[in-house]
Amino acid sequence: MRRLLLCTTALVLSLLSVGHVLAYSVSSPAPGFGPDQYQNLITNTQFTSVDMVEADITAFLKKQSGWAARDGGVSWLSDYVIPEYQTVPYKYTDGSGTCQWSTVSVHQYIDSASEALFGSNVAALIARKSAQKGIAAEVILATLEKESTAITRPSPQSDATEMWVLGYGWNDTMASCGYNQAQAQQRAHDWGGVGQQIAYAMNGLRNLYNTYASTFSNGFVSSDGAQVYAQNAATRALFAYTPYVYNGNYNFWFLMQKWFAPTTYKPVALTLDATTGTVYVIDEGQKWPVTGPGFVGWNFNWNDVVPITSIQLALPTGNYWTNLTLGSDGTVYYIDNGHRRPLTSARLMDRYHFNWADVQMKSDALLSRVPYGLPMHELVLPTGDGTVFLATASTLYPVSGNMFNNSWGFAWSDTAKVPAYVVYNLAKGPLLNNVVVADGGDGSAYFIDNGTTYPLSAAVGAAWGMNLSNIEKVGPALIADLKQGAPMTTLAMPLGGDGTVYLIKNQTKYPVSGTYFNKQGFKGADIRTVSGVQFDSLPTGSALR
């Protein structure tokens, strides 16, 4: 039996009303999820290791951050006891071809010869089936979150996500309403409900692994329109369970990294020079003084600090050990909570107020010991309502479509889809517009056009039809990061046009002849080349001659 995701499209911008429960979505390979990563989503040993008991799983469910923590709760699975009967929703097409929803009461057991599932809490069931089937509890926990965000929600998102919590048995035909009622009802009866979902998913994943472990050879598999080179049986099994790259297995990989990947990097030593009070990292044949941010970012532990020896003290002294590093391939990483997060744009250095002088070259051997974290992006599309945000160190600014091409100079291709919990703790700023005022500044207004700021007076703003009395304020760093232009005027020439100059007055643009231009005493320096929607939206008046 082939298990498919609860989503029917490879691009999910919001959670759909029919119970599609894809947790996260990305549109392109993220740094850190390239060939080396999806060749081995996890190792075969990780896939089959049984090292979490019921108490471990219970503690894990009660400590997760995300929606549950934000809403003042823990995972709804943390104290969930599986009832004997569960009402399982399913969708089907009726005789007229209309898609319908219905429900069926499902007894929570595997089959008549097996143990009952009801009466058990989720942690106990996962631990029991993990031991019986020889599949890691971590695998099922990451899959639960990937399929239904069950780990980080204090309550189920919907009846469908609760009863099909692992998406087991809900394939593309079900998602597209391709089964008749009898067929769909049978699937719900066979595999629906929390207990059956967990038991069957763990059994199914182990069977897939056994199949590929016995016959496996390295090779490409077709998935989500891409050719993925699966390098071990565990990766092949995961792609068989969820045949999607970016809307499935990237999310699985990221969650395994976030929750279960060990922080493998440890310096040769962390030492204290008691004479100066300086803490040093001993590695790469040098001693490196550690800054506070570097200590925290690299996830060092004060308990690991020992007195420096005379041999260590004699080592060459490097610059301060910072949490900005550079690999041999030119990738800059921000070290955050012991993970390396690739910077996807050079502009992020300015956006997050990083200093290029703090970027240190580290050997690939050292960096390979630091687990990957989620890449850092400038433009993000969190799981939710499809809103794109400009991400800064502390604030998310919603970005409307017309701000992309000819105002702030953004490109849609720079937008990365990220899990909502990555940015949920950031403050929400105002909608980015093409007229802004710096928060805490002198009150000056700016017109943003093609990635350049033009100071804007009240009189010129009125001529253009801009109301400067009700402008949202944005962080001054956003304005400072853009190119600085000369003050905005009422003489404008559209970018890429035929060279016609326009006079802007009374919220109208008037073509200006050479004669009129000279007669009014205008100067070439007064003309601003513009490309913004503000110009395009102005009506055109009669030519001035």
C-alpha cells in the first residue's frame, strides 16, 4: 500500500478547508538541504534505533515550542488517551460527482488477533510500537508534526487532522475526492483514528525499510518532479511514505535536525585564563577569545570551561570567536543555538545588523561537525494565510504585491516559505508601502522607488496625491539599508519610457514640452526617474506647451 501526503499540490500557501494538513512548505532547495542532506535524510541506525521510552516521549510532548507554547499549552497529544471508538471523517464523491464529507465510527484496534489500541495514551503506544517494530520513536514524532502539526498545537487543527494524524491511508485519490463512498469509508474504517494511525504508520514505515534494506542499491528516485539520489534504505523508505521533496521530506529533515540531531561540535577545549579572565576556545591550532554572543550562539556550556594550560596559552591567538563563519564554498553561516544557519542573501548582513568584520573562516572539517539549522531569509512566507513578510531581527513587515518589482526592489524569487513557528515571536510591523517615515527619526517622509529612498516634502507629496499625515512608521534600519536618492520633486520621467518628462500637480501627470520646460526655468537636476506604481496610477493630463 502506498501512503501519500494529505496535500494535492506541491505549493501550499495556506491550510485548506478540506483537511489538507501539510505543516510546512518550501519552494526550492534550502542551503543545508542539498544533495548531501537528502541523500541521507537520516541514517539507517537513526531510523531503527529504539532509545526513547514512554517517559521520554511524554516529556518531549510537554516541552515543545511553537503554536502550543504561544497559545499557552502543550501538544494535545501529551495527555491524549485513545478511546475505544472514534468518529473518523472521510471525503467521497457522490453519484452526481459532488464531493461530500461523511463519518464512520471506527474501533481502535489493529485486527482481531492483535492487542487493543484503545485505553493507551499516545506516548505509551508510540513507545510500545517502537519496541515491537524496531523503528525510532523520533521518526514517528517528526512525521506527526510534518503531517498535522500535532506536536506543536494545544488542540487539533481540525477533525480530519486529528483522525488522520499521520496521513496514513489518505492518498492523492482521497484528497482529490476520487473514491466513492464505500471505498472511502473502507479506508477510514481500516486506518482512521489516532490509535490506528500510529500503529499502522509505524508498521508501514518499518515494512518499507525492510523492503529497501533487503534490496537496496544507491540510485535516483522520482519525487515531486525531482530526481532524488537516495543513498540509504531509510531515506528511500521515507520518500516512499511521502513522495514529495519540499512539501514533505525537507520538513521531516528539518524537524529531525531541530529536535533530535546532536550538537556534534565541541571545541578541543574551553579554557579560562584566570589572570585576564578571558575564556578561550581551543581549536584549529589556535586559542580564540570568546565573546558573549559567540558563547551563547555556539551553545557552549560553562561546565566545560577548565583552566588554561601553559601549552594552550602559548598557542597563536585568533580573533574573537564569533557566531558568524565562512565556509570554503563562500557560504556565510550564522551560528544559532549550536546550529549553522546559512545566510541566503548578502543583504541579510545589513538587515540583521551583522558586521562583516565578525565573519571568520572556519575549516570545512570543523563546520561539518555543526548541525544545520533553518536558513536565514530576508523575505519569508510563513505557513498561514499566504502573506509575505520582510523579516528583520525583531519585526515582520507585511509586503503587498505592488511593493515587489518597482518600489522596494524585492524579487518574488527571494521569498522562502518557512514554518510559522520560526517567526511567530517577532513583532508585526505595518504593511510596507512606498511612502514611509523612520520610527524615532526626525519625522522626514520618504518615497521608496526601485529600491531607493527619496526624501519627500509635504507639498511635493500633496502634488503626487500622497497623504503624509497618516504614514506608518518603520524601523530606521530599513530605510538606511536602501540606496539614498535626492529629494523627490514634481518633475518625473518614467524608467524605460520614451524620455517624456511629466509635471506632477493636482494628482495628475502632465507631459512637458521642451518649450514649456525652458520657459518655467526648470533644470535637468529637478527630474526624477521613477518606476513606482504611484506614478502609473496617476491620470495623464493634456501636454503642457
